[in-house]
Amino acid sequence: KPSQKTKFSPDDELYYLEKNYKQKYGSDIFIGCFIDIPDDAGVYHKWIIIEKEIANQFPKYLILPANYELSWIERDSSRRIKRKMWCCLRSQNSYNSGLWTDLRFTSQENQDKVWMPLNSITDKFWYTDDQDKNMRLLVSAPTDHPIAWKISKCENSQPLGIQKLTLYQTFYNQFTDYIEKDSDGNIIGMWADYYDSKIEPVPDVDIRHELSAPIAEISASSYSLKVGGSYKTLTTEITKESSVITSQYSDATFTWSCKIDDEEYTDKVIWREATKFNQIKLKFPPDSSMLGKKIQVECAVEKDDKVIKAKILELQLIE
């Protein structure tokens, strides 16, 4: 409505929109927000604000129905996270039969689109020029053999605040994909590439309730470590209410340790100082009997008699 505020101060309840969306992504403060609207029967349905229309008297916002709950596995350097979010399924114009054939190979070319809010979770969607490595999703009616897709394009600038994914159809993999069911046999989640790593996906974390205390996280270029290989650089970043405050801990003490199967392994691996105060280099000795196991790396940051324990980083030991 016209009386709705569009700018917020730190004392306002909706200030997080100003801080986490407008300032971070440069988007209109309401684009990408969900809104519940009742139908003629008084039943509320979820919609997504996807565009702003400039009018003479007051701005108007365009909305689309949030008609699908997408499930996917988010990967970062330290963990695999089960994510779910409502989105809007859109059609993609395709002028072929769904198959593309060159001189030697035939591949599926059926395409679809997904629109969803751009935020700290969805901005991690990715794709590469190597189709074999592109992120996979299951977008389908809830069946035991759902339709699988790969991301072929990510767009987040028209408009700012919306993440648009272009998908092309691929094959469902019964060995790595996972159909999650409740006790009654109803499908409650469809996860692509759930079993493509020995690192178990962890449940989603509710990002609406951020802790005011500093949080430390360990990251690396990947979540694997070669047995007898070269050094891997580990980095501990410290955040508070979504702001990085690592520089405030330049005089702190960073204590690194590691375990394998609850066995202390700190003195059995090789550590080396890195260039930055919040980094360490880790090398695993050439012990082939440890292949396939997971090493858990920990870091304790101590300053002013207060200790921040970083979230454990799990690395899979590989050849």
C-alpha cells in the first residue's frame, strides 16, 4: 500500500531487508520477498515479488505464484547442506524435439526455468563450461523416478533480487539421487547427487535467527585431502550478524587440531604456517590405510580470555 515504508533504520523491524538485500545486492528492497495473498475462498497462497513497476502516483510491484518447493544439496568447502525453498517454475521456449544430435552423439535439449529470491543461500547456485560438472537438480512431480536437470545458466541482474536458473534435462541417477519419504511413504524431498560423496548432508539451518555472538568457520578450496599429497591451505573466517570481522582478531591465538574416527591426529599430520594470521597449511602423510576416511579439522580462536570454536571442517582422504 502507498503508506508502506521503503527505507528502514537500524531500529526498524524490517531493517534486515535494508542490510541483507538492498545494501548487499543493490536490489529494490521488496523484490525477492515472499507475500501471502488470500484467494476468493480466503485461503492464503504464497507469491514472489519479482519486479517493480514505476507509476506516476506510487510504485507497483508485480508478483508470480510460488508453485514449487525446490530441494537441493548446497556444497561449500566444509560441508554439504540440505536446502529447501519455494520458487516459481517458468517455461523455456524450445524449438527442437528435446534431443540434439551432432555427427556422433545425441543429448537431451529439453529446457525449463526456475525463478527464486536472490539471497545468501541461492547466490551459491553455479554452473561451468564443463557440462559433466554442472550442478544437478530434481524438478518434477513427486514420483519414484523424477525428472533430473542440470543448470546451464544463472541470471541475477534483470531484475536485481531474483535468481533465474535455466535448466536442461538429464538422466535420473538411482545410485546418487535420493527420494526422501515420511513414515507413510509420502515423498517429502527429492535430492540430486545426495550420495555422490561420503560426507553426509546436514539439515538446513534457519537463517532468520542469526546469532549475535561471533561465529568462526573453516574453509578450504575443496572438501578433500590427498594422502601423501601437497599442502592444503585452510582459512578461518569470523563473522558477526553476517558481517566479516576476521581483521579484529589479528592479535588472537589460533589453535588448530584434527581427529579421525574420534582419534586425536593433531601430531600425526604435518602443519605449516601460512601467509595470513587466520590460515594454516595441512599435509597428510603417505598412509594408504587411511584412504576413504574423513579427517575432522578444528580451530579455536582465543582473544581476551574468550574462545570461539570454529565449526568442524570435514575433509575426505583421497588418493
